[in-house]
Amino acid sequence: MVVLRESMGANRPDEALAPTGKMTTVLDGKEVELVLASFEFIGDMHIRFVFDGPEIMVNATPDDLVRLSLSNVDAALAVAVANVKRVYGEPAAAPWTKGLMMVQGKSPDLDSSYFLDREFWRKLVRQYPEGVVVAVPKRGGLLYAPLSDAERVQVLKENVAYLHESSERQRVSSALYLFRDDKWSVYQAPVPVKEP
């Protein structure tokens, strides 16, 4: 499967998948170096491939993708999104607060993964050809408004930073995104990272 995660301090204006490379973390009191099947994506987000376990998700490695005969990131992404939909259902839009719409499946932890379901956004853009403005402030909070609805877009602009910041460990992105012409772009830049 695939999840979206925060890349603090990043601000990629257009979508592109670039390997995140090596990272260091502390395991059992020791600093270790890891290479995950993880790719910088857009704005302040990256994607990470995972295996869905009964209690936790286990990070996949580039070797796992090779072992599964997934020759490139696009092939892996297609399989991972299909698996999210197979296990947790097709994304569904429902009214939220202040006229915004929320996209959900059967697991809030994976709602943000539906950001990667191009089929869903393509269908929505048929309804709103000017495009759709999307916020993904936390794992269980994928929100949108048609670009043509200035009032709802303003609600997103004014609230995305608060929704992101207040989500603590569930945070994903402080930016707003525009889906139009079959691609994502940053609509409102991520909030700059505050220095300690």
C-alpha cells in the first residue's frame, strides 16, 4: 500500500517522484541508517510504500519493490493505490463543515492516500472542469472545494495551517493543492517551518 507523509520544510511546486534516499533514526538506542521505498512528491509531502499488518504498517524497502517485480515507482504506485481501494473501499465524498467536502474510505489512517487516486480526481474534474482545490492536513482529513467556489476555497486557505498544526503526529501537509489538466500543482505554499 502507499501512504502520504509530511516532508518538513519541503516546498516542491509541481509533482515529481524522487527517491528520498538514506535516512537515520534511532532503534533500540542505536542510530541506524535506513533506505525506504519513499519518494518526495509535491509541496511538503512524500509517499511511502508500506505493508499493511494487523496492528501496524511496516515500511517497504526498494528491495521489496524489486522482489514484487514492481519495476518502477509508477508501477508500484498503481498496485499500492489499487490495494488501498480493494481493502479500504473506493473513496467517497461527503459534506463536511463550512460547505467543504471530505474524502473518506473505511480507515481514517488511509484517507489521505486517496489523494493519489487519480481516477477519483479525474471524475471530480469532469464535474468541475476549472479544477479542484485540495487540502490534506492530516491522515484522516482529505478536503476539497471546486476552484470556482471562491467562498469555500477561502475557507480552505484560512484553515489549512490550523488543521495541519493541530493534528500533531497525524499531520501530512500545510499546503493547498490544485488538481487540473490531470496533474497536481501547489495552489498555496506550505507554511514555513518554525525555527525552535
